[in-house]
Amino acid sequence: MELSIYERLAAQAIGTEIVKYLSRKDAPEELAALTESRAVQALNEIVRALDNPALSDPDCFRQIEAVLSALEANGITSARHDW
């Protein structure tokens, strides 16, 4: 993929800001807390979907769809889920 000049300059600026951010002494702990928070949120959504009797069907399609949607809402995608 060929990036435009604007996109290359933007990527460079974003990269610079990320390096500055990560060089802060509290950045690793802050990133770990944010990551854990997102993971816990995704897992809670998945458990709610699996425990929801309204999503029951013989092939569990609606539960699987709800689990995949929860993952996608948290930035985790699957090539097998293509709607």
C-alpha cells in the first residue's frame, strides 16, 4: 500500500508521539491497566452473551454471533466473521 505524503508525515508524527509517551516512567503500568480493563470488558460481554437464554438456538448461532460481536467491539477480529 502506497501512502501519500500527508499519510507518511502523519505516521511519522504519530510515531514520535508514541515514543514520547512510552518513554514516560508510568506508561507501562498505565498501558497494562488499560489493556486489562478492555480484556475484562470483552470477557464480561462474552459471558453475558453465553448466559443469555434469549440467544439460545439449536446451533448456538446467536450466541456465537454475540461473542464475535463483543470481540469485534473490542478490536479483536476474525476472518471467519464476515458481515
